Amino acid sequence: MSTFMPYSYNLFVVAASFAIAMLASYVTLDLARRVRTAQRRISLAWWAAGSVVMGTGIWSMHFAGMQAFQLPIEVGFAGGLTLLSWTAAVCASAMALHLASRPDFSRAQLVLGALVMGAGISGMHYIGMAAMEMAPGIVWSPALVALSVLIAVLASAAALLIFQLLRRVPPRQRPAYQLASSLVMALAICGMHYTGMAAASFATGSVCLSAGKLGGPGFTALVLMAAGMLLVSALLTSILDARLQGTARRLTQSLQDSNTRLQAANSELQKRAFADPLTGLPNRLLFEDRLTHALLRLDRANHHRVEDRLAVLFVDLDGFKPINDSFGHAAGDVILRSTADRLRAEARECDTVARVGGDEFLILLEYVTDAAACVGVANRILTSLSRPFEVSGRQVQITCSIGIVVHPDHGERSKLVANADAAMYAAKRAGGGGYALFQPHMGTDASEQLELQNDLRQAMDRGELTLHYQPKIDGTRGQISGVEALLRWHHPRLGMVSPVVFIALAERFGLISRLGNWVINEACRQLAEWGRNGMRMRVAINLSVHQLRESGLADRIEQALRYHGLDASQLLCEITESVAMEDIKATQRTFEGLARIGVYLSIDDFGTGYSSLNYLRQLPAQQLKIDRSFVNDLEDSEDARAVVAAVVGLAHALGLRVVAEGVETSGQRDILLAMGCDELQGFFYAHPMPADTLLAWSQGEKPTGSADFTPSVIGPLPDF
């Protein structure tokens, strides 16, 4: 007869213990990622909570396995030892999660961690069995006990290796790997437990001193349910935290990407504000800023005596305009870009090369010893620019004129650019293809220009600028259908200053945009005033190349129209053909913006430039304006008549109206009308006049024999 009591297992509870072990393993692997990826404070919280959850899960599997073990006597468990066995499981779990949080661990750390964890799990098991308080005591099989401890250590090592392995698994494949790893870990944990149970034998006649304490089917079900709910809650919390962290990472990345794009956009805006769009060189604004800083540095260096100098070179291409007109603006752009590259090559890293006009460049030379060094640079530039340019497979050769001013040797610091400009014109007057050092007598013209541009800056505030209006005559009715606004400057000392003079001055000194904005606002203001006096017509204004390249032009015009309560159709914007073709992308962008708000558009001085008919067809213009040079020769030149007839036919084929400017004789008028020209403008009909004179004309106070206004002055404007 056997001296030990028979035992059996409740297979349902065994299955439940295995399920708890697998769920605990899956949750543990998920918690390991949370501990590893979270911030420090959050990591500590996950570590503490995870240790409790993981330990409780492992202990629950152990306790359920103990409840599945059935003896022929009543069995229970002492509360103190049971709590101690739970504590051992939690401590082992704390070690496991601590190692899992490390980015990597050595072989020695792996062995030590596995031993500590194995000891903790084994301690949990055997302390839990000791809670049965059997009398006489449990008889143990040393071999099976040793085997169970070995299984616990190996299972712990496997878990730690799995923690490390899962770090390398791609996120999409992780759930499958995690599930398979959970199965392996659950088998190892259950293997250790049931091996340890197999190591125990109970003598016949043994009594459980803790019978009636913890145990029974109800308590087992409660433990399994509580453990299951705890594990599921921890898993859901971990998944939610992972999603929140993922969302936070995506938001952070999105903010970083947005910030990167914002910085790139800001850099691009700064580049556009301070760089020439064609060549990429600094523009006048950036050049003047660098010149200011260079002068401040020079003041510090020359505090006691002159030890350092700087120079400004004004470079102007000779004969560029004829090449630009003959070969087209695309060829001109190639030459300008090549010129910029050659100038960069001749300048040092500390120098500044800028493009400040159509074919005008400025070079700031710092740290120069004397004028001779600047002359050496000028000679190298002359040699470089004298080499042929490759344009559309053809060799094109040009020269340049260079003006040199050295500071502090050559005049006031505020006049350096003007003095360099004056020296450049001296070189050009000497035949071009050379350089000239600034001499005091050259400063006379420069001083006058400088004084005039200072006066121009104040002219708008002092009310010296006005708009005069020249009537445009409808070719069919012979009546006034609109006017063109022309800028006039009445200088308090010099009288009327020619637009040819002050507009060129404004372009050279960077005032043209401010001047253009003044014209837009003044024209709109005058239109509104005429409207209040019963006169409603269309006014044409001219846009410069500088305005065309500015962003927000259409918005500014729309704002001015809205402020004065005008219809957009009352404003006609004229852009010269050469300007329109110089930067076709900017032209298209501006035209489309203006067309969007309803402003009418016209190509001015048509026939003088180098238009591509394909580009012209793409522009949303409503009108072409024939240049006065063709109109002047109409009566005497068959070629002029052929050109004008061709332009009229082309425009009408494209659905455009045609305006002829510069009409001064009845013969010119008759030829243009016979060709079908839609509108005529010139001294033959009327000179430009102040706004109040034009209003009086509309009210009947007009010169004898002059044209009347069309009914559109009172009624709606005609459509183009």
C-alpha cells in the first residue's frame, strides 16, 4: 500500500491558469514597451504599476494551479504566507521590468537578472505551497525541485531575451510576435509550476492546518476574475497610452514639419525681399544694408588713423539694350545671369555683388589698401566681361563701364553710390569699355541727383505730385470714352520736372514702388470724386516692372478700389510690352490677380519689344496700345502702316481692342480709323489736363470743336 495520498487536477482550473499565464505574459510584454518608451516620471509610474500587474498575473496563475490540485482532504491556505508569495512575484516582476526598460544589457546582466527573477518566481511557488501548512510536512523530490528552479531561471532568461527581441520587430508585425512570445512564456511558467507541484508528496493521514482559511471554488473564481480584470484593464490602459503617445508623436512631428516649412517659407520671403529674382544676387536693399555695416566697421578700424578702406564699383553693361531688343528678353536674361556669375568669380568671399537695375551692378569691396587694388579688380572685371557670351548657339560680345569710389578718400559716405554712378557715366562718356576713378568735379551731377531724389521723397507728402488726364477717343463715335492718368511733379524751385527725369530717378533710388502706390490711390480717389460729381469713366494707369514683381499688387489695388467704393472695371492697368515680356511668369501672375478682381488690362507700347505671340495669347489682357513711334511715321512710311495694320488685325483676331497713342494730325487719325483702330489718344484731340479741367469739359466747358463725352460718362461703362 502507498504511503502517500492520491491527488488529481481539475482540468478546467488548469486551463484557466494557463489562460491567465498567457494573458499575463502578453500584458507584460506590452508593459515593457511602455516602461521603455515613456518619459522618466511616467516610466517610473508604469514600472511600479506594471510590477504589481505582472506579479499579480503570475501569482494568480500559481494560485489557480494550486486550487486545481485536489487531495482527498480539505485544503486551505494561510493568509500571511499567501501574501508573502504574492510579494515575491511582484519583486520578480519589478526586476524583469527594470531590465526591460534598459536600452541594452550584457550577458552578465542577463544571467544575474534571470537568477534573481527565477529565485523570485521559485520563492513565490514554494512559499505559496508552504501556506498549505500540512502536518506532517510535504515530502519533496530534490531532483524535481531543482528542475522547477532551473525552469524558472531559464523562463526568466527567455522572457528577458524576448523583451530585447521585440524591440527590433516592425510595429505591424509586433502583435503576432507578441502573441507567439506570450505562448512560449506561458508554457514556461506553467511548466515550472506543475513541475514544482509534481515534486510534492503528501503522506497518508496528513492534515491541512490551514483548512477553512483561503481557498474553495468561490475564492478561486474570485481570484481568477479579479486577476483577469486587472490584466485586461492594464492592457487597455497600455494600448490607450500607446495611441495617445503615437498621437502626441505625430502632433509633435507635424509641429516640427510645420515649423520647418515656416522657417523655409520665411527664408524664401527674406531671400525674395533681399535678392534679385533673375540672378540671385543681393538687391539694392541688401547692398545698402551691407554697405552701412561695412562703414560702421571701417569707423571702428580707423578710429585713430586711416588703416583700412572700402570701395564701391558701379558696373554698367555697354550696348545691352540693343542686344536685348534684337535677340529678345530671354537672351538678355542669359547675359545678365552670366554677368552675375562672372562678377561673383572676380569678387572675394568678403565682397558683395548686387544687381540694382536692368543692366547695372554694384560691387562692395572691403579690406582694400588703396585705389590701385580697386583698379586691379576693375581690370579683371573688364577682361572677364569682354569674353563672348553664348546665347542661343551664337557668340555675343559686350563691354562694360565701371565707376570706382574709394572711402574715405572719395567724398562723403552718404554719396558713395551716387559718386560711383557719376564715375561710371564718366567712363561711359569716354567711350565705354573702361573704368574711371571718382574725381570731385564728377560729384556735381551726382549731388544734384541726390538732392533731387531727396526732394522726390518728400514730394508726395508736400502735395507736389499730381495726376493729369489725357482723353481717349472712341474710334466709332468720335467721343471721349476714357482717360489715361499721367504723373506730373511741380517742384517748388525747378518748376515742372519731366517724368523722364524723375521716374528714372525713382527707379534708380528705389522710390518707384512708393510712387506707383501713390498713383493707384490718387487715381482711385479722383474717380470717386468725379463719381460724386456725376462723371463716371474708366481711368488707365501705368504699372512699372518693380510693381509687377512685387507680391500683393492685386490685393493693394483691390483694397484701394474698395476703400473708395469703385467698381474694378473703372480701372485699366497698362503694362509696357517690354516689361510684360521681361518676366513672363510674374506678368501672368499679376495679370491673373488683377483679372480676378475685375480690373481691365492693357499691353502698352506694343511693337517695340520682342513679344512671343504664344505668351501674349496666354495673358488675360483686353487691350493693345500701339507705340507712338509707329503712329508718328504713318503718313510717310509704308512699313509703319503695314506694322500698324498687322497689329490691329492680330489684336482683333485675339479679341482685343486697339488703342493708338501719339495721334497728332488728322492724317494719322484718318489712317488709324480706316484700319479699324478702336481708340485714339494724342495731342490732336487734347493735351493731358488737371482733373478739374476734365470735369469742366464733361459739363460743357470745352474747347471749340473738341470731342464730347460718350454716354458712358453717365451710364454704364462699355465692355471690352
